Amino acid sequence: MSTDDDGVNTICPYCGVGCGLSLESGEAAGDVTIKPWFDAPVNEGALCVKGGASTEVVAHEDRLTSPLIREDGALREATWDEALEHVVDELERIRDTYGPDATGFFASSKVMNEENYLLQKLARRYGTNNVDNCTRMCHASTVYTLRNSLGAGAMTNSMADLRDHGDVLWIQGANPAEQHVIAHSHYFRQAARDGATLIQIDPHANKTTKDVDRHLQLEPGTDIPLLNVVLETILEEGRLDEAFVAERTRGIDHLKATLADFDAEAAAETCGVPLEDIREAARIYAEAGNAAIFTGMGMSQHRCGVDNVQNEVNLALLTGNIGRPGTGVNPLRGQNNVQGTCDVGAMPNVLPGYREVDDDEARSSVEDVWGFEIPSEPGLTNVEISNASGDSVHGLYVVGENPVMSEPDATEVETRLSDLEFLVVQDIFMTDTAEFADVVLPATSWAERGGTVTNTDRRVQLMRPATDVPGNTRHDLEILCEVGTRLFGDAAGFDFDGPEAVFEELTAVAPIYHGLSYERLGREGVQWPCYEPGDEGDQYLYAETFDTNDGRGVIRGVRHTEPAEGPDEEYPLVLTTARLEEHYNTGTMSTRSPTLRRRTPENFVDIHPEDAADRGIEDGDYVRLRSRRGEIVLKASVTEDIKAGSVWTTPHFSDARANTITNDVLDPLAKIPEYKAAAAAVERV
Ligand code: SF4
């Protein structure tokens, strides 16, 4: 146990910034208080309101403390032996009856690297690549584009070098002041104080807007036309970096051909932003010494999410703003281990370290370590698994995920999960998804277990246990080891005595982690790639070459794809969604925190005063928000933060579940749902 002056050093369980904190434990299990960890590498002791309230859920009265088994329609308490035997029997029965691809496995970024690594190994030992994680819902399109066009599905740079060297910070579809608070306060704001220009592109005015120099408030789902105006301006005015484009990229002709018949005025009109405002922003970006792009779920969560992010890559490559400090394309990732969950291979198409599952050489090198054959066909993504439930999928093993809240068209998800023959959920609370489970396995929380997490700028950091295990709970790792050993035998590769042993195996199969060890991580963590024990890790990527086949960054022109649903007579508004400062994803933890609940007790919808007046809605009224998939009732917030014709709400609240009404249409390549644009109607209740 590593300690600072007053406690155990660990990492905040919420967002991908990865702030360090110290926990001081009392006598009773779960009795932990936060002390600042003043020399924590990312945040130097500072925490936002969520991080500061994070211990409130550790000893919460709703914590699951016993395994549960469904009997005669109701869940009853069971022993671990009974519950695990039931899980193993059902997994075996489904595999023997339908084959291994009839079961899906959901990993989660709320869970640590070692646990996600073990879950994907379990799935592959079972005989399927049907394993996926919640990145599919947030940044799958970003990861897809960055991997294919640059080489690694991760932030190209680091928060620290962007603060120290960035002259222009281009923030598109992200709201760091609320969603990555310490990144905003410690890095973005500091950069602004040091003279950097901040440009925000977002349909919703939010807390970030208060700190930026320019806000281009575009219509939801029009990021491609806006960026095409930017690219066309740079090309037309000769503001590109011709030497960089010639020496380090390919595809410029494709971009030029795509923009050959481009009508910038019409594009600006589509975006709802004055043409000259976009052109001026383009000039500021192109003329900066170092310009960095930050990209969020406002870009990724569209049916054209891959193309949206490609256009950001186009912008960075065209101007040579990549491969040095203060530049690049930088996704702001949502959860504290969202990067690591992909790094460790909890995805249907890649093995640990992002090596393709259908690459014979990559598969063979992992098989040598694991000692069993890995299926070669990529599996289903999590939305595909949910959609196939009851048809080709009959079993589902969920660790830390909550698809009933997180997936679009959530009422249909409930129906699908009800059609499963067997559902096991492993979590710390009785989630909305666990209500449908046949077996519920109570896991320990972030404050009670150790392991590693990888934050948004690729920093692998150690989390450490600070308090005892409550009730009859077990660590996720211990549960997965037990299930693996019961399923496949003592010598099947699931017999680990703790997270460090699992991490050692992970470093053997994931090249980007080869040089890491718990000892190396120490108090500071290390930013991958770290190929050898002596590697210090990289603050920024692609200094010399890109990790593509020919070492060049890929420029590819893209055209506007309208949202799948446009407004019409019955649903005349466009609904878009985003997260709040006070709450976190499906609300499992944050809505149970008294401090956070007090600050934002319920869901609400932002509606423009003109749209509100048309419907006789006043601020604070309860309204019905409808789409083709269902309806929710929530409070109206009448505000000019959203433009007329659009409405905006949040995904955190189970009793006014936004995903009841979001659209489940997917990006064809990344399979990410279009959460950010759906036709909707609203009226007073
Ligand atoms: Fe936790 Fe993120 Fe807040 Fe830091 S910014 S304290 S990691 S929620």
C-alpha cells in the first residue's frame, strides 16, 4: 500500500482526467475520507465537485452485499458457491446448445485494466470475440479514425504539453469546464491565461463557453460542413503547410476533389453560423504557432462519427499541426479507465495492444502466452449484442456496464434483455440492468481494490485499496478468476493471486505496455507507448512518422451526412444530449451522492424561449419530451443556451431516461449510436 503524508494514493473513479487523491480510512469498512494528494501528477491535489464527493458512495446503504439468484421471478440471496456454479452451468449450457457466439461479454471503463483484460480473455477462452466495452457508446468513432489515419486510437498529445505549448485550442463537441473539470481549470484556462486563443464549436452554450474567445454555435449534426468551410478557406487562401503535407501525408488530392464543387455559403447556412465567423476561426487556427484540436462526444456520437473525426484529422494534417508539443487531435475521454479498456483488448476486433484479431501473427503471439486458440473472426459490438439478444444471442455477462441506461432506444433494450435465457450482472449497486438479471454478483468499489487505470492522455496509473471489503462482496478480478477456473480448469490461465500478476501477463501480450510494471508506474504513472523497460513513455506521438502502413498520416475528404432523423411536422425539434458537471454517465454512483444530487436533483431539458412560448411552456414547468421511440417527463429550462429548433437534455437520470428517446442508428464503421441528433417534440404536461 503506497501512502502519501496522510493517506493512500489512488485515482478518482469518475472522469478520464485521472486526478489523484489520497484516502484516509476509519475503523469501519467503507469509512474513507479524501485528503489532497498535492503532488499528484495530473491535478496537484485539486478535485472537482464529483471527485470531491466520490467517497459518498463507498459505504452507501444501496451497496450490494450478497450474491443474488432469480428464483420464481424474484431475486433472492445466495451463497457465492451457489451463484458461481449457476453462472458456470448456464454459460456451459448456452455454449453447448447454441455455440460460443451465443454469449456476449460487456466490459466497462469503470473497471480496471486487469479486470477488463481478464474478462476479454475469458470471452476468448470461451470461444467468442463477442466482447465489447462502453467506448462503443462514446468514442468508438474517434478510436477508429485515429487508429486508421494516424496509428493509435488515443490522444496524440498530453494535457500538460497542450497547456505549455498550445497557442490555439480548438474545442469541438466537448465541454471540458463541466465534463473534464480539472483539465479545464488546470490546463485549458492556464493556457488561456498564458495567451492561447480558445475556440469552441458546439450547438449548446455551456460553462466552457464562458472561457472561450469564440463560440461557433452550429446546428446539431453539421460539424462536417463547418469543418469543410474551414478546410476550404485554408486551401483557398494558401494557409496549408505544403512541406508537411508533401512529406508526411497522403490523400490531399482526395480532399481537394471532395471540395471541388463545395459551396461554402450554403454550408455555412446549413450550420447556422455566419460564413465569415467560420473563415476567421480557420485563419486563427491555421496561423497559430501550435494549434491543438480537442474532440468530444459531440463529434463522435453521430452516424457520421468516423467522418466527423476524420475532418479534424484533415485539419491537423493540412496545417502540420501534429507531431510536436501543443498540437494534435485529442479526444477528451469520459471515464477514468476508458483508454485502458480498449488498450487491454476488451473489443470484438482487437487483442490487447490494438492488434487485429484477424491478424494470424498477432493472434498466434497471444496464443503462445495464453495457451489456447483464439477465434479469428471479429465479434459483435455491444449494441449489436443487445440487438441480437433473444435471436442469436442467449447469454450475456455484464461487468460494470448498464446498457438499460446507456444504450439508445432503451425500452427496446429492456425488451431484448428480457428475451435472454441468461443474464449475469457484476456491479456495486442494483443497476437498472441488474433488475433484469438472473444472477447478480456484488463487487467491491474503487476504494476497496487495487489495479491500474489509463487516463485520457495515455497515463497508466495505479489505484490502491484504502478500506476493507464490505459485506459478502468480492473483487471483480477474484470473481473472474473463479469463473474462469470453474469453467476451464485449474491450469486454464485464470489462477492469479492479484492484479499485479495479471498486469504482468498483460504487458507480455500488449506491445504498447511491454515496458511497464507496477514498480515503473510508481506514484507518477507512465504515458504509453512504453515498449521497453527503459522507455519513459511519450508526451506526444508521431514526432517522426505515423503508425500507418507507409508512415504517412491519412487525409480523406468527407461530405456532409445529415442526421438520420430530421425535424418534421410531428417531431419538429432536434434533440441533442450531453453530460453535466455534477453527474456521471448512467448515474449509478453520482445520483446516489447526496452532494451531487442536491446540486442537480433531476433531469431537465433546455428549450429556447421562442419554442417555449410557442408551446405555452414556462421555465420550471414539467414537459413531455417525445421521439418516435418513447417519451419522458422532465423539467423545462427555458434558455438561450440552445438555439431555436433544438432541445438539449442529459443522460444521467433513471427516472427521466434520455435514452428512451435517442436514436439507435449506428455509424456504419465504428458502430457508435447517433445520440446527438434525433427528431423530437415537447409539450407541457
Ligand atoms: Fe475526478 Fe475528473 Fe473531477 Fe478529476 S476532473 S476530480 S478525475 S471527475
